[in-house]
Amino acid sequence: MKLITAMIQPHKLPDVKQALFDAEVHKMTVSTAVGAGEQKGYEEAYRGVIHTINLLNKVEIQIAVNDDFVEKTVEAIIKGARTGAIGDGKIFIQELTDAVRIRTGERGTAAIG
């Protein structure tokens, strides 16, 4: 079992969700986040004062998958999120030691589905 965490551009979320649904990955958790990366932010003027904005809006997607779904999940995220520009995001893959479905008490791969 693996936990896949992807940080993507907010406007790419619909494309990523569609790519995941096409790859038969339907379970996910989506959160809003802010962060800094290679983009290093931007400057904007407000009432004549220059402000540096270095924490940019991102979307965090977390998906727990069984081992046979890891590559197709990663490929779907890349397909939906890639623009070729700096700031497309990152994907992190971590080992998931256990999972428990609260409703039934199932554990491990059965809990993920």
C-alpha cells in the first residue's frame, strides 16, 4: 500500500480529477494549501506599495492505493497536471503501513479497496 500526495496548480484540479477517474481511481482527499517552490512568488502593487507574494495557492491531493494502482495513479496525475511550466507541482509516494476502514473494521489492502 502507498500514500500518494500530489501538490498541483488549483486550475488543473478538474483535469487531474478527470484523468484519475479515467484511470479508475475514484477515492481521494483534496485540500487547499499554500507553498513556495521554484517559482519564488511574484510582486504586486497595492495603493502604491510593492508587496512580495511568495506563498502561492496550491491544491494537495492525497490518495491511498494498493501497490498495483501506484503507477496508473501517478501517470494520471501527471497527465492532468502537466503544463510544462515551472510550478506544475510534485508527487510524493510514501509507504503506507496500515489502513483501517472505520465502518467495517477491515484492515490493510481490503480497507483501501
